[in-house]
Amino acid sequence: MAVDDSPGARFTDAQTPDGRYRMLVEGISDYAIYMLDPSGLVSSWNPGAERFKGYTADEIIGEHFSRFYTEEDRAIDLPATALRTATEEGRFEREGWRLRKDGSRFWAHVVIDPIRGPDGNVVAFAKITRDLTERREAERQLRESQEQLRLLVQGVTDYAIYMLDLDGCVSSWNAGAQRIKGYTRDEILGQHFSRFYTEEEREAGVPQKGLECAAAEGRWETEGWRVRKDGSRFWAHVVVDAIRNDDGEHIGFAKVTRDVTEKKKSEEDLEAARQALFQTQKIEAVGQLTGGVAHDFNNLLTVIIGGLDTIGRSKPTDAARMKRALEMAKHAAERAAGLTSRLLAFSRRQPLAPTPANLNNLVRTMADMLYRTLGEQIDLESVLSPRIWTIEVDQNQLESALLNLAVNARDAMPEGGKLTIETENTYLDESYIAKDAEVRPGQYVAVSVSDTGSGMPAETLARVFEPFFTTKEVGRGTGLGLSMVYGFVKQSGGHVTIYSEEGQGTTVRLYFPRHYSEQEESADGPEEAFAQASEEEVVLVVEDNPDVRAFSVMCLSELGYDVLQASDAERALVILRSDQKIDLLFTDVVLPGQTGRVLAEEARQLRPSLKVLFTTGYSRNAIVHHGRLDAGVNLLQKPFTFDQLAARVREVIDEPTAGPRS
């Protein structure tokens, strides 16, 4: 029968349903769509089939479809099984290897549907084949990648790497997690990860806050103590990342934990060594001060002893003379107390904490000490800007830093020269900040230390803030001076610059952020409030020095307090165990036998609401750690005056709860 393949005939054919279907099938090239007769012979062939399998219609029509199967599949009669399954079950669907004309293989997804006549008998089969070779290869590579990742994660033993579900329950567990935390996979899967946290952090809600942060920001990173299965603690570096699927839906968390206990210990040991060297350096500075300070103390003692001698020799009627002598002795004693305070600060035996400060006042109080330290060959000049802004800084640390810079400047001028300390208010704007990303724009107070010494070459200038770098000969310096200054200023939120040229001298400038307060510190400092006792308030004074105890008792009695006294902790505890009313325990820190700190702890066990005020002239570590007062400690530093004692006692008694004071 002749076939009319003219354009007109094709157009006419396209108008019929069968014609449109034939055009649709022949237009598909991504699927092999063809017909089989009931015995499995190919009876139609579309372009997709030709593309996949390589046969033209003339080559394949009339051939059995089993030639597309591998030898292994033909050996088990899979083609016949496929037709039988399609006939009996209405469909055959499977994936497997198939053969092209050239003998190459491709991975195929095959569907065979039976076509039945009006009588219900199978008259043909419709067969659709799709080439999934690329998809299968991609899936294979993905599986290999996932397996490699699984093996990698399981093989890592230095990191605990595991998954959490949305509720924080453990859903995977690697060998590193088992090694670090002590739990096996079977023991921990399904358990909440908060069990790794300390009881204190669980009570504070830290685990949940960490998940909330990771969910909101994508990541949570922290360090802290964690707990192993056996109850032991380790210092951990923790990263929690939120996991999202391709649609952006949050499906869980990835958690990586590393045991950095040894690293933390090494850092603490390094810090301890650094502090030891810093202490040594300050002791060297105190040694340099010794001669000048001894001279100053002898002068002050001369005034004090002379004043007291004058009072002793005066007649009762010579009141004016006795008052002048008393004022001279008192002023000299206050200056001596100031010198002692600075020496204690340099040797790190006095509590240190940032407080509002007037930089001009601080430079003025250091002037005498600097004169003695620098020697007669150095001309010291202070250029202090009027109305200087207040800063918040650890004043003892700042004194140490300025002394360090002054000593460096002196060493740079072996033949003598001029050292200038200058203060000024300044503003660091955006253009300045662009040079240093760590600096924030705003108002600063700057103090500059300039010398007319030898200066430094550029290569030395580039390294001056490096720890242990020094140009001094062995035994003359640790190389930590300027690095300590740099670290202190940075910790105070400030900035440091240094300018130097060979033969032109050096200027080091320290910038401290302006501190905003309701009232700027005055040049004379704040005045203490005079405070009398309320009715029937009782103070227990514990002081081993009889003169200091007598002075304290006298002042408190004059203020209207009922005063009890004891010379040591043992006698004080006898009073505390009695029914005697006591509103305040005023105790020295350094006592024979038990310290004042231990006494206070036992006193509060006996009387939980008891207020405590410590006093000391040399605190060491009893109430001070890392240069700061312990939390909840009230302190009155020796020596103290009548007004200072009055104000401090009233303030502590009136506090609703105990709080750290200095």
C-alpha cells in the first residue's frame, strides 16, 4: 500500500486525533516511545528511541525487543518476564542496564503497559524508556561523597561533630564526640544536648539561648566549661550552625565541639608569666624610686614630728600656734599616705578598678615622684589643658604606664634633656578612623609623653609594641614595657600612637574615651559627706593594731555609734555568737590567726543580714583577685580620716544589700 507523505497529506493527517497523537510521539526525543506486538516484536519507533538506542526504524521494526537487554538479563529471561508482568498486573516498571546498537550500555527507566482489544485480550504493548545514566552517575557520586563525608566525620577524633534536631536532641554522633564526652552512640542518640552543660549554665538557660541564637543568626560560637559522662569538666570551644534544606526550611543544627583545656591552661600559664614579668618590671620601677621616696619620707616625717613636738611644747593658751602645727602635720601625713598608696599600686598590692578620673589631677600628683625618678639631668614640664574632660580608667595602671614611658624617655636621654607631659581634649573623626579600623570615632582625652632623646629608626618603631622586643642591653629591660602600655590602653577602650625620628626624639600619645557623667570630677575631687549614726546602731571593730583600733573606736563613738571591739577573729566570734545587737562588722583584712575575710564568712553564717566593711593597707589576695575587688566586698583603704570613716560606715549600713565598693 502506497503511503502519501506529501505536505498536504500530513496536514490532513494532523486534523485527526490519531494524526495528532502520532505527531506528538514523533516530536519527543527525550523518551523512547514505541510499540510491541503481543510476542515482543517492535512495531513502531519514535525519534527518541532512535536517539537512545541507535537503531533507525527500518533497522529495528520487526525485531524482538530483547536485543536491548544485556546478556545477563536475557539469560534469566527478563524480557519475557516483563511482558508477562505487564499482562498480569497491568504494568511493568523497572530500572536497569540496556544496550545500544553500538554495544554501549545506558541506565534506563522502563515502563511497559499492555494495550487490550474490545474483548480484553492483549493486542500490543506500549513501551517507554528513559535514559537515566547521567542522573544515576550523579546519584552515585553523591552517595560516594556522602560516604566519604561520613567516614571523614567518623574518623575525626579531635572534634566532637554531631547533629541536633530542632528540639536540641542528638541525632548523630562521631568518634570524636565519644572520645571527648565519653558517651557511646547508643547512649546519647535522642538525648538532649543540655546534659553536656554545667548545672549553672542549664539553670541560666544557656543551651536554649545558644540554639535560639544559631536559628536567628545562622551561627552561635562560644567557649565555656562542659561536662563529660563521668562528671569531669573540660574547657570547650563550641560552634553551632543552623541547617536548612534547599527550600530554606530550618531542619536542625550541626554542632562542633573541641576540647581546648590544654590551650586554655597554656594561655593562663602565659598570662601568669606575663604578670610575673610585669610585676618584676614594676618592682624595678619601685627600686628606682626608693632613693627619692626615702628622701621625701624623711622630709614629711620632719614636718610631722616637728608639728607634734610644737603642739607638745605649746601652752594651752596658744591655740593658733597649735592649730598651725596640727595642720602642717596633717598635710604632711596625707602626702605620706599618697606616696605609700602609689608604691602599693606599683607593687600590685592595692585593689585596682576603673573609676572616673581627671587626667590633669593625676599628672599633678605624679610630679614629685617623676622628679625623683628622672633625676636632675631631665627637665620635666607639664602642659595641662584647662577644663580637661573626665575619663574612666584604672588610675594606678595609668600611673604605672606614665612612669614606664617616663623611664623609657629618660633612658633615651643619657646626657640629659627635656621631658614634656601634655594633656588635651580631642576628637577622632572618620578620616582618622579610616587609618585604624579598631578605633571608634568620638571624643577622647589624650596624654602625650615627649622627649628630646635619640629617637628611633623606622624598623625599630614598627616593633616597639611587640612583647619582649627591646633595644636595651641585657639586664636593662624585659621588652614588655610598651606592650604592657599598649595592652592597658586597648583594654580601656583607648588608642595608642607613637612618633619618632632618629635624633629628633619620641612622642607617645595615649587616647582614652571621654567618660560622660552627671558631674565632671572637680580639680579638688569630691567632698565626703559627714554622716552621724542613727539611734542605737552598733558597730563591732576588729583590729589587731591597738592604736588604729583606738582611733576607730574614738571616731565611731564620736559619731554616735555604740562600739564593741576585739583584737582578733577569735574574740570577735565570741561577741558575734552572743545575743548582742550588731549592725556592722568593721574589720581589718590582715589579722593574727584567721583573716578578716574568713571572719566575715563565719559572721554571716551566724548573722546572715550582717553588713561588713573591710579595711586594709596591704590586701594581697584576701579580698582582691586579678587586681579587682571580689564581688560583694566593701572596702575602706588605710589610712583613712574621720570624715571618710563616717561616710563609708553610714553608706554600708544604709545599703539594702551588700555590694562591691572601693
